[in-house]
Amino acid sequence: MINKRNLMGLLAGTAMAVAAGSTAMAQEVTLKMHQFLPAQANVPKLILDPWARRVEEASGGKIKIDHYPSMQLGGKPPHLMSQVEDGVADIVWTVLGYTPGRFPSSEVFELPFMMTNGEDTSRAMWQFAEANMMDTEFANIKVLAVWVHGPGLIHSKAPIKSVKDLNGVKLRAPSRMTNKLFTELGATAVGMPVPAVPEALSKGVIDATVIPWEVTGALKVPELVENHTEFGDDSLYTVGFALAMNKQKWDSLSDEMKAAMDSVSGEELSALAGKLMQGADAGSREAAAGRGNNIMTLTSDEVQEWKDAAAGIEAGWIEEINGYGMDGQALVDQARELIKKNSM
């Protein structure tokens, strides 16, 4: 016969089993999200983690996303796209330019002085990707969002105002297009993922770097250089990012789960991510100014010198992209028109 104490224990155990079963049913899929920045950096904090929570909410708890920052699943930042294709990670956030030649048409948004602001250009980039890339360059992955950061600028040990000031400067650039740009302008371009920048600056491997303001705080760049060159209302460059998912893992999801993820991804996430990245510029800029660093904002005439010097980069890219069997000029025109339309 079961006494009262045994009965209570049995009931408690049954309740725990039911609760555990309910939790297991609620969280039917756990996805591993991998990226290269520390968890406290702006992109993980402002974009990736809130998005993961929205996915969980939209799916009614059926999807859980575990976040692995700082390359915790192994490899280096340029490996991320291969990792999501191979299933090492289910979702990655990465710089498209970390895999040169893989996504050539996306480089149109990285051309000098192409972008206007993070939100409008990111929305345009998503629309461009839908029109040109989903069944071609992105065919092996499920793209959840694409976006760009805010206006890129130069952070340097010695002041850089004129193009000639780049002569002999060892400068870290984030992508193939920016490497081409700064090489053309006279610098010695050094390619490396952004987490390597602080050590490279401190050891003298590089004299300058180009990154947006928002990431300078996490990398402590204003403590390593004293000069920052802004381009007024123009943007010297930007870099394209992608939030991408393993295609087989995506295909394995139920229609309900796919709908939940799509409802918080796509064009609106792309635009929001671009807006948030640029919005985070202000705090880092203020921190650099608070240290007494030299922030130089070029006049329109000074910017024009840079535009003139960089003009050949676009022409060269058009010729190169034609070699892929695409119409480079048409892609440039389309990107500009989409940015203009979304800026109205």
C-alpha cells in the first residue's frame, strides 16, 4: 500500500516528468549560432541576441538559439561561411568579404562612397540580394539578413587628411574592396579579421585601421591611436555582413518554425541591424573625444580629393564583375537606385 509520503513523492515526480516533457516539447530545435566578436560587443548585444530571443518568442519556444561568440566553436573568422555550409554551426554572422570571390556581386555596396546610411543601404542590400543572389551566390545557404555598418573611417597613429598622407602607411583593411582601395591610394594594405586589430596596432604591425566607430570601443582602438579621419556627410567605404543558416538545417524545420524565423528576419532585420550598427557609432565617438583624441572631419572639398582618387576602383570592379558573366554597370546602377529609393 502507498502511504501518504510515498504518494506525495510519486505525484511530485510525475509533475517534474510532465514539466520536463513540456519543456522538451516546447524546445524542439536548438540551433548553434557562431560569430567572431566578443559577447559584449555591439553587434551581439544589440542585434544578434535580441534577434535570437525574438525567434524563440515567435516560435512559441520551439526554437532555442545557443550563441557562441568569439569563435568558441573553433576556427578563424574567415572559416565561418564554410562552417555554416558544413554544419559545424547552424547559424553564423560573418563579413561577406572574409571569403573573397564567393559573393562578388555583394561588393557593389562596398564601393567607395556608395552607401548613404546604415539603415537605408542595408534595406537596399536585402532587396538587391533577393533580386540577384538568393538562387546564385547564396544558393548553398539560407540567408536570414544582410546589412552594412555605418560610414567607415580611418583611425591612425599619425594624422591622415589628404590622400598623400597614406603613403607608406601600413593600414588594416577589412575586405578585398577596401584592400584594393587603399592600395590604390598609396597605403600598404594589410588584410586581417577585426579581432586581430588591437594586437596589430600595439605591436606596430599596422599604423592605421579602417573600421566604423561602433566597434572601436570593444577593440580599444582610441587607446592605441590618437587620430580619426571622418568624411563629413559621405562614407569612404562600408562592409557587407550576412546572417546565414545551414541549408539542410533550415530544410529540416517544420513550416511553422520556418515561418516563425522568417517573421523576424529578412528585410526588416537587415534594415534594423544597419540602423543599430550606425546608431552605436555615437557613443564610441564620444568616448574617443573624451580622451582628447584628434577627430578630423573633412570638408566637402577635401572629400572630393578622395573621391577623385578612388574613382578608378568602381571602373575596375565593373570590368572585373563582367568577367563573372554579370553586367557590372547594371549592378552599380541598380544598387544606387535601390539606395536612393530607400532614402526617400
